[in-house]
Amino acid sequence: MKHDKKLHFSPKEREQFLQLLGDHSAVTILSHIHPDADAIGTSLGIYLLLKKEGYRVEIANATRELPRHLDFLEGFGRIKQKIDYDNSLIITCDCGSLDRLGFDVEGRRIINIDHHPSNTRFGTLNLVRPEAVSSSEVAYRFLEPLFEIPGGSAEAFYAALISDTRYFTTANVSEESFEVARELIARGVEPGSVAQAMLQRRSLASLRVLGRALESLQLYLGGQVAVMIVTREDLEATGARYDDLDGIVDYARSLVTVEVAIMVVERSGSRKVSLRSKGADVMRIAQAFGGGGHTVAAGFETDTLPTRELIERLLEMIKEEGVVTTQ
Ligand SMILES: [Mn+2]
């Protein structure tokens, strides 16, 4: 059966986009703090495109250490940690809420490009499509009728797409995901070299910290919930950086009995929590703690509860909300 899942945008949305571009002499492209490949790939793709079109454009992210495995993407070295342009048009990528930007953009007009259902629609123009598998799919489908997509942009959008779909393995992958990938490949992307650059250049620290996280794994509620804890000591002993933790929680979810996987990363003064499920809604739980995300992949950061209490509270909520079956 063929489902047409191609994203739809109105002529008015494209008109407003071009109008906003025309009204500003400079553009600043941003993405969420602790960016993943979708955040970086989407923002780089738009950056390279607008640059080629002759716009005065800068790209920034408030995070000091960007994911190193994305350094093969064209323009990666251009990502700054600060905004230099005054009164520029802001384009946010893969960012669900303003507080996830890490920059003060008050008073500026914003184009919000995202696919998080929890997105707070903070933009002047909101191009938010929860049905998209990646923010890069939103950006690509929106921009491709308006501009020629340069090879560097195609590669950045493609890297974002394969990362957010965990290499085409997530439940939301459809014929359209492959169609977008196919169109990007037709624009010059080499899938093999992108996959190799993203998957086969891991740091030793990322494997060492994975080992520690797996050792910490505990099962609850009849094996349906897996919890992993990464302590500050784990980070120090392994030398792992924040982006070395990417994907670790997926190992816990992969267990045959597990419906919900939780990873708690202890930071100075706060705890960062990643939630993953095989279908159950964990976004609700993240939102209860002030976070957000997607139905099966969400997260939050909290400084109110110590780790043990936090885990107990999460397990209670998972039971109460009927996220997993209990006897
Ligand atoms: Mn994303």
C-alpha cells in the first residue's frame, strides 16, 4: 500500500519565508544546545544554501563542544558560539522551545523549523511538522521548490535524516523517508561515505563510557523498564564528553523485555534524563519535568531531585500512567 506522506506547505508559508528573508540584511541560523546530528545537519544545510544564494548569513550554537563525528560536513568549522549580527532574522533548527537555544534572541523575528510534537511554536513563522522523521526533512521539503539545493546542503540534510531515523530503523520511517534520501543522493550525497564518517569514527572514550553505562543497567517492573546511570566519576574516568553519550540509551531499549529505557547523566548540580520507548508515550513524562521531545524519544534536565529519588519518581509515573503493563 502506498501512503503519500510527503510534507505539505502552503504557498503562504513560502511567501512569508521569502518576505522575512527580504526584510532582513542578515540571517542567523541556530539549533538547540547539546546538538545532535539533526540539529547540526539541518542548520548547516540551510546555512550553505543561503550562503550560496548570496545572503549574509552566520551559524551558531551555544554549546562549547560540538559532536566531533560531524566534522566531515561542509561548513562545520564555521559554527560559532556567539551571535555577531544585530537584528538579524533568526532561523532555529530542531529546537522545541526558546530556552533550548541558549541565546537571547528577544525582539528578533524567528523562523522555527522543527519536528518535535512538543514544539512551543515560538516563531514568527512556524514550520513545525511532527510527522517528519527529521528537521532536515522539513527544511529540505520546504526549501527544495524555492532554491537549488547545493551538494553540501544535501549531505548535511542526509546526515541529519539517517541519524534521526537511526539509519532507517525507527517506527516512523516510511516510503517518503527513502524518497527524501533518494532525492538527496541524486544531488550528490555518497551514502557509504556519510555512513562511514558517522558510524566508524568513534572515540575510545565513547566505548569506555558505554561499558560503564551498561554495567550500571538495572531492570524494574518485571524487566520492562531499564535504568542506566552515568555518574560524574564515569565521565571523568573515561574522559567522555557529552556527545560521547549519544546512542547509549538505545542499548538499554534494545533488550527483549524492555518497553522503556531511562538514562540518567549526573552533571554538576543537575541530572539530564533521556527516555526511550518501543511505542509508549514517554514525552508526557518528560513534559511533566519541564522537558519535551518525541513520543518514543524524549528528555529533560532537573536539579530538584537526587538521582535515586528521581528514578523512583519516574518508575512511579511509568506505573501510574500505564506506560507499561503492571499486574
Ligand atoms: Mn530531530
